Amino acid sequence: MKAAADRRPPQSARSRWLWDFLSGHSGSSERMLAPARQLAIEHLGLQHGDRVLDLGCGTGPNFETLREAVGPGGRVVGVDFSSGMVQRAQERIRERGWDNVDVICADALRARLEPEAYDAAIATFTLSAVANVRAAVDTVYAALRPGGRFFVCDLRLVPSGQAGLVIRLLGLAYRLIAGWSGRDVLEQLQARFQSVDLVMPLRPWPPVMLALASKGQAI
């Protein structure tokens, strides 16, 4: 197990503090994300030997499922900018003796990832909590091999219908805590990837979006 650090400034000192604090209280969220985790495995089509990126990996709740999918010859690399989250993820890796799982402490906007080195990527409620959604999407796109897939489960903070006011307030909270830019995650995926398919139909409430983005094959 290896760890690296991005020494450039974090996206937000306030949001870093929040995620460091939440790193010790992540049990309930891990259970809540279990259905999304299974959907990701179903749609990413991971095979033994694949390399998969977990953007905003937190304490590593996706690691075990992803590791099983890629087998002992594959590799899972988690990225998170919260040192508290990364510490918990490293503890999880050590406790389970996983030698093909790495975690990097880095800002999703600046993570120095090997280009076109990953077969797939996953982000669960990560992109909506970054200051520049497009930059984070670009980071993943550059890291994926041609034909690579990116599974995204996230908030879609686009006010509409009777839930519009609640969604606006939720978006304001994200701006204050994480410096969110206000960009629609789905639109940013569609602007960068050659193909974006919704895993489930969009609904006014809850404002959750599940999508599978695919990078085009090299010509």
C-alpha cells in the first residue's frame, strides 16, 4: 500500500475541516451508499486486472467491492483531499492486508494521476462538493483510457417543481461549505464525455443523479 500527497493549496479550508470531522462519523453514510455501489459494479463492467479510480473515496467504503471486481491482478486507487478521510482509508487497507489498493491525499481538481491509466472510475457524491465541477470531470477524463467508463452518483442541484426551494437551499449550503460553483454535474459530464447515459430516470425529488459516462475510443 502506498500513499502520495498533493502539496498544492486545498480547494477550501472550511470544507477540508468538515470532511476531516466527518471521517470519524461515516458509518451510516457507508450503509446508505451500498445500493449505489452495487449499481456501479453492474454498469462499469469491471474485469480482473482492471485499474479503477475512486474519486472522493472518503474512508474507503467502495474499496472492498471494487477490489473483488478487479481481482488480485487489478488495482484500486482512491483519491480524497481530506487527510482525516485518507487516514481512515489507510487504516482500512492495513487492517485487511490489501496490497493492490492505494490511496492518495489530493484535491480532485489537481490530483496528479497517470494519464490514460485507468479502465474505470467511480465518484459517489463527490463532484457536487468541489469548487470546480468541470475541472474534477477533466481530471477523471484524462486519467481514463480510451473506452473507459465513469460511474457517477451525485446530487443534481437544479431547482424545479415543488422541491425547487429546498434544492436552492441545499445548493446554498454546498456553496458555503465546499465552495461549489453551482454547475450542474450532469451537464458537465455531457460537455466532456462522448457518451453519458442515465442509470435511473431523473426525478424532482430526491435530487439524485446516477449516470454512466464513457470516454471515446482512440481513432
